[in-house]
Amino acid sequence: MDTEKDVSGTAEEVRPPVPCWWPEAITEQQYAALAPEKLELVSGYLLGDAEDPEAHQARLDLLALLLTNVGLDEAVVLADAFHWREALDRMGMGW
């Protein structure tokens, strides 16, 4: 995949992928529109300040790309079941 950004695509035109439990490839269009130009650390947060809504959306876009590439089954081992249940409860999706 060419790593040079295509400036003709924008994040508004390309939707983030929806990760599945299995790993999948992302498209060049998703990469060009959603991957950050560079990673930067601002007050402990990637891609900008914690209060910046654009930085927050950029983190979500990057997360969707990464979760798609590795699959959700690999991601769930990064936190214990208690924290996953707590997060689902907070979103109104608990068991």
C-alpha cells in the first residue's frame, strides 16, 4: 500500500470501517482519509488534546482502522472482562 496521502479524499467522504472479530484489510481510501499524517502526543493524548473534538474523532478513526486490521478477538485481551462489562454498562449495552 502506498503510504503517501491522497489529498482528494476526505474523512467526510469515507466512513471508518466497522471492525469484526477477525482481521480484515482496510482500503487505500480509508487509509488516505482516516489515518493521521503523523502521531503526536499532547498532554498524554495521541493526536491532540483530550478536550479537542477533532482530535477525539481522529483517535476514533485510527482506532477503527487498527481494530479492523487486528480483529476484535485480539483487542479484547487488552483489558479484563470487568472493564469490558463496565464499559458496556455505561453505554447501556450491558448483560
